[in-house]
Amino acid sequence: MLLGQAMATAERQTGVACPDCGLFQRLPVISRRQIAECRRCARLLAGPAAGRVEAPLALALAALLLLLPATVAPLLVVSSHGAARTSWLWSGIAGLWRAGFAPLAAVVGAFSVAFPYLYLAALIGVLASLLLGMRAHVGPVFRWVIRLRPWVMLEIFLVGCFVAYSRLHLVVGVHVLAGGWCLMGATSALLLALTQFDERTVWEALPLRPRSRRRRHVRGYPSRPDTAVRAIACTVCGLLVTAAHAAGGCPRCGAALHDRKPHAFTVTAALVAAGFLLYVPANVLPVLTLVSFGHEQSNTIITGVLELIHNRLWPLALIVFLASIVLPLLKLCGLTWMLLSTLQGSRRALIARTRFFRFIDTVGSWSNIDVFVTSVLVALLKFGAIAQARAGGGLTAFAAVVILTMIATRTFDTRLMWDAQRRG
């Protein structure tokens, strides 16, 4: 009896390869209050929300329903000397576009409006399909849901609105309107949905593509090391496929299969070098010019932080300093460290390097706070010589640094660092 239960449990265990260190291992059956981590680098492989579909679906639907009025209703209204200006979710996009910053307008529009709608609609479609049992062709859609998540910056845009509100409140009257409250509700619902959502729950529920059912895929941990070497793990859904049958793509999500990301080292190195070159003008050139009663004041990122400190807004000053100055430099230096260590084949501090990579990958998008703050200020401060805000050339360079570093973390393959240990 006990032997039968043990064999049944072993059959339910799933063979996985850690996306960070590449270690092949078996994922045990866990309860909803447990988590599963990689035994070598502590990467989270399955979270405590495993098996939940209804709760994240309801919260994602609530976020989408709240985002609709946040888009069509005004967010803020500012008043100065009898004149009033109202801001919508798209006002900053239009303001940057009219000021000649079309690339910045496209970035703000994509990260704060277009991508959140696409992400929520696709996520709701995937979860609803699982709930209704319609699981065919869901894998490729969910693959794009995963890839789109780092570029959905609704919560960062909301923090940017808070920073802009604090700066505006010093010179003009500011009031939050219905759209602003709906935006707060949509962001809160989205973040709650993500806490109740487990990616592996979706992947394990999806079938293989019908045309790929005859392909051989690995269900459990390979019994011999040479077998493990011949298996390739999908970096999106984690499915193990034998190297001989990997040319047609992942049978579950449709992603291209490679033993390691193609040209990961050279592409990441080029992106990091470009980021270093743009980091200087991003911090030297003004990102925002404020006009107050005919007097112009050009602010760089650091002078904006000093202004917040001067006005005793210490928490906001700390957030902007860490997100806009420290974090981009930390990402550039951290990726440089990892590239050099990989080039040298170093086996030192592999776990520390891997955890540090996960950290900069997770928080890297928060550097966009300054871009969102400027978009809100440009849209609201339009009182002529009394009060006005204009974007500066440094903002374009800064946004480019943020985007380049985010792409660099997507292209880098941390498994290259662990290959040094395997060779040793």
C-alpha cells in the first residue's frame, strides 16, 4: 500500500530545469501553502498560489473593469489664479507628442495604457479558458502574457502620479478626481491578482500541441547525467524536450528551443555598453524645465531629488533617487560583473550573482518613475508664464537607458555563469 502511494506520488512529480542555473530536478507535489525552490540557486519554481484560477481571474477582471473608467474619466485637476487644467490618463502622451518628444510619448503610451490593456485581456482569456476547459491554443497566448508582464507599468505610473502630485501641490491646487481613484483601484486589483496567480498552474494544465504529440518530451528527472545533457528546457514554460526533437519548438507554448539563448553574451554586452554611453547625458542634461512667473529652472535628475529634499519630501526623494540614479547604474555595473565573470569562467559567488540578477530583473522597470512624473507635469502645468513644465533632452536618454537595461536582462542567460561550474 505504501509502496503504491510512493509510486503514484513519483508519477505526479514533474521534471523541471531551473531557468536560472539549469539544474535538472523533480518538482514535488506541493500544497497551496508551500513553495518549491531550486535546490541549488533557490529560484522559486512553484508558489503558494498553485492551483488557483478563480481568484486571479476575478481580480484581473476587476482590474480591467476599473481601468476602463480610469482611461475615460479625468485623473487630476489643478488650479492656479482662477485657471484650471484637467489631466486624463492619455494627457501626458499627448503633451509629449505635441512638444516634439514622439518616442517618449510612445513609451509612456505603451507602458501605461496599451500594454496594461493587452496584458489584462490576455490574462483573463487564458484563465477563463482554463476554467471552462477550453485549453487548445492557450500556450502561445500565455507565453506572450509572461513576456509582456515586465513592460506593464501601471503601478509605476501610479507612483509617478503621486510624485507629480506632491510637486504640484507646492505651487498649485491639486484635486484627485474619479479617474484617479479608479486607477488606484485597478492597480491594486492587478497586484492582488498577481499574488494569487501561479504560472506553473497554467502550464501544467495545458496540453501539448496536436501536431507535436508524437514528439518525445521528458516527464521526469533524467536518470543519468548524459541523458540530462541531451534534454533541453523551454525557458518560457519549463517543459523538458529531448535535444533530438527540439527543432520544431516547444510542444506546449510554441517558443523556440535552445540549449542556451542565442548570442546572449554578445547582445547583452552591446546593450550594456550602449547603456553606459547614454547614462552620462541622461544625468547631465535637463529632464524637466519649470517656468514660474517667467523664471525658468532646468532640472536634472539629481536637482529634482534635491528639490524634493528641500521641500521636506524625504520619502519621495529617496524613491526617485534609488529608482532613477542608483538602480540604472546598479543594473549596468551588475550586468558588467556577470559578463566579465562569465568570460573568465569564474565559479565564485554563483548563487550571489544569480540572486542579484533576479533582483535587478525584478525592480529594473521602476526606473521609469521620472519619465511618468515628467509626462504628468507636462500635461498639467500649462499656465503660460505663471506656471509651465517642459520635457528636456535628458529624459529621452534616460528612458533609453532604462529600456536598454531591461532588454539586457531579458537577453542575458544566467545559465552561462553556471556552465563554468559544470566544466570544473
